[in-house]
Amino acid sequence: MGLKRQRQGPRFWLGVGVTCAWAVVLVLLVIRAFNSGSGGLAVSALIAAILFTATLLFVFGFLNAHRLARVQQAFPSAVVVPVVVAPLLADQLRALMTALGLARSRVKPTTYATLVADGVTVRVLTDATGIPAASFPSDRVRSVVLGSALVGMRTMTAIAIEVATFEGAVLLPVTPMRTRGNWLRAVPDAEIARLAEDLRSAIGCPAESGQSGT
């Protein structure tokens, strides 16, 4: 399946708008402080902005780690992978659930979710331990290989999960998210390859080699 640009959802653009607005306000405050001769005030504003951003990153990381810990406690024998829901993944999940005749997928694009896989079920959770926003039998999975996915404006390494349906195969491009350190950075390819192997083992599908473009 070739890469194609997907239209971003409203949450993505809201986040972009808030970030841009914050950046503009910060720049205006610093310029005004320098123009008024208050260099010290400008430096203080810049330091405050850096601390504010660092706090946001820390809070998100803490909440994400807490969410993952709850999921792992709820599913101790499953492989748990935090993922970034790109628009293509959300679209493919909707198509998959429809093709399998299962409940409609509630996974929305430009959000974060958790993939939970074992030998019985593959689940996509959008909260810690609630009802999965999408789930399907593990025996439907035909392969788990490395691929790529378009996330925002970036093409990133992903895990391509091929799921068989009566209407043909559906490919799910899963983009893992960091569980430690700076969660804004991409997960290294070596780590994604290890996660793909863990998923293959947990689901019980044959080992695959090579890559599959999404």
C-alpha cells in the first residue's frame, strides 16, 4: 500500500494552533521586554517558557508511564506497545472492523493509544483498562513486519500488521511511541524491530523478514 498524505483531524490542528499561539505570545513578550530596556525580564520570560515546556513534557511522560503500568497490570501476559494513531491507522482499523463484522472502531486519528496483543486477541486501548476501542482475534494476523507510516508530515518506521478478512488483507501501520526519555523523539529502528519480534511471538504468527511499505 503506497504512502499518501492524510487529512489531519481537528485535535491535531488544535494542538498546532495552541503551540503556535504560545510561541507567538512568547516572542512578542521577549521583544517587548528588550525594546523597553528590560533585558532581565526578557531572560526571565524565556527561562519561564523553557521551564513551562519542560513541565508539560514531564507531566505527559508521567501520565503515559502510569497508563502503561495499569495496562500491563491488567494484561500481564500480553505485549503492550504505546502508539501514535496516524490518520491511516485509524482509517485501516475502521475498515478492518467493518470487514470482520465487529463493533465499529472508536480509535480516532492524531491521538495516542495502546496496542495490547496476546495469542487470543489484539486490542487497541484509548484509555488505561476500559473497553478496547478496537479488537480482533489474533489468529487473523498473517504477518508482522517492519514498514513505514506517514505521521503528520514525517514518514516514520512502523510495524505493519497484516490482518486477513473475507474481503482481503488489511494492513495496520502501527507507529510505536517512546516509553522513556523524550517521548517527542522517534523510537529507534532497532527498538521497533525488537517490538515487532515481541508482537510476532505473542500473537503466534510466523516469523517474517524484510519490510512492507504502508
